[in-house]
Amino acid sequence: MSTWRIARLIAAKDLRVEWRSRVLINQVLPFATLVMVMFAFALDNNDRVLTRVAPGLVWLATMFSLLVVVQRTFAVETADGALDALQVAGVRPGGVFLGKALALAAQLAALELVLMGAAVVLYRTEFQAGGVVLLVTTYLAATTGLAFVGTLYGGLAAGAKGRETLLPLLMLPVVAPVLIGATRATEAALGTEGATPSDGWPWIGLLTLFAALFGVGGTMAFGSLIDE
């Protein structure tokens, strides 16, 4: 069976598990929305400040939610020995990695759309017609990078003791470039503080490079990580 077919089957399986459990809808989405609301309270409902920092808050809430989704995904896999069963069956680890990253990216993409909508309502963010292409590109590149990193480090921490606290310590420093790049590109797309779309495209290069490195590295190293 080809790597891409394995990836499609793994992604479909993970999405079916999520659809039946509704964890994203019933737990992660309310958590992410609550984070956005708390940010608004913390900044004392200052419209100018909220509008200025809205892009960063959206991506920060996404990363907090990413931790919850990744921990839950791999908890399901390790609880019944699913990863071990895949290894014993001789399934290609690269296909497992890509499939789980694809399912994670789909969940993050849906979550980010809701968070963008929350930013419009809570922070009075306005979209600029000239920045739509940049915004969509940022959305895709950042989501892909986060999915690859989340899958890689989720697999690394899956079998470790204290994985609930280990995963944030391992992953948050690594995703800092995504937080910075996605925030700056989103600011340029939205025209925050006079930024223009041309200011955001160099950051897209950083996000794309990040996603490519972790996509290739994760595909090659995932088997060794879950063996450990």
C-alpha cells in the first residue's frame, strides 16, 4: 500500500473518531473561544489595543488549542495500543505521520475559521480586500506547519511519563517562528497599523520553509520516535 493511501486512511480514521466523539466541538472550541474572551477582558476592552493585537491573539489561541487536540489524539492512540498495532502490522510510519498531520490540519483549519470570526466580533477586526490572498496563504502555510509539528512532538511525547506537561515544554518553543510569522503576515493582510500586503509575503517564505522542514523531517523520523 502506498504512503499516500496509508495517509488518507489514517486521516479518515482520525476524523471519524473526532466526528463521533465531538471533542473539538464540545471541548476545544469552547476553550479557544474562552481564551479569546479572556484576552478581551485582560486588555480592558480597549478597542484600539484589541484591534492592534488581534492577529497575534488569534494565533496564540490556536496554539493553546493545538496542545489540547494533540494530547487528546495521541492519548486515544496509546490507550488501546493502536500505534503499536500499526507498527506490528508493518504500516509505513511516514504514511501514519502524514495521515495524522492531515487530520490535525483539518481540525485546526475549522478552529481557526471560528477564531477569525471571534476576532471580528470581539476585537472589531476588519478584513481588507487587497489582503485576502495573503490571508488565505498565511492560513494554509501556518496550519500546515502547526499540524506537522503537533504530530511530530505528539508522537515523541506519547509514550513518555508526564506527557501532559512534557508536550507544551517541547512544542511551544519550536512553534515560536510560526507564531511570529503568522502574526506578522496576518497584520499585513489586515492592514494593521498601516501595514500593506507586500510586507507580509517575506513571512510566508518563513512559514513555508518551516512547514517543509518539519514535513520532511517528520516523515523520515516518525518511525524512530514512536519506537522509542
